[in-house]
Amino acid sequence: MVISRIFEYPLIFQNLDLESGRMLDVGCCGSKLPIELASLGYEVYGIDVNDYPLTHPNFIFIKQDVINSTFLGSF
């Protein structure tokens, strides 16, 4: 886990709308957050230049550079 994620997790969970929705995690490798959010019922998209080792039915991973991504235009 990247040290900065230690501070992100509490902030994210404190500010979540309890209803399900869509989430985007840019640079998701090294984080279990997308899977945790997917497990809570959120539709989660992750984008990173590295492979993401975990899967979940509510998680869609895109291996791509966010700078050159065409995906973000449709989010």
C-alpha cells in the first residue's frame, strides 16, 4: 500500500454517499480500494498503466495511460 492511501481511505469513506453510484480510481494499482468500493455495491472503474491483480463483478479495469485515455470522455 502506498503511504498516501492511508490518508485517502478515511477521507473517502467519511464522504461517501451511502447510495450506490459510479466511482473512478485513477492510478489504482497498489490499492484495494476499488475492490472494497465494488463490494459495497458501487460500480467502480480503475485506470492505470500497470496491471491490476484483483477482480470483482462491479469493477472494470482499463490498462491505459490516463493522459491519453479516450475512456474518460465517456465517464
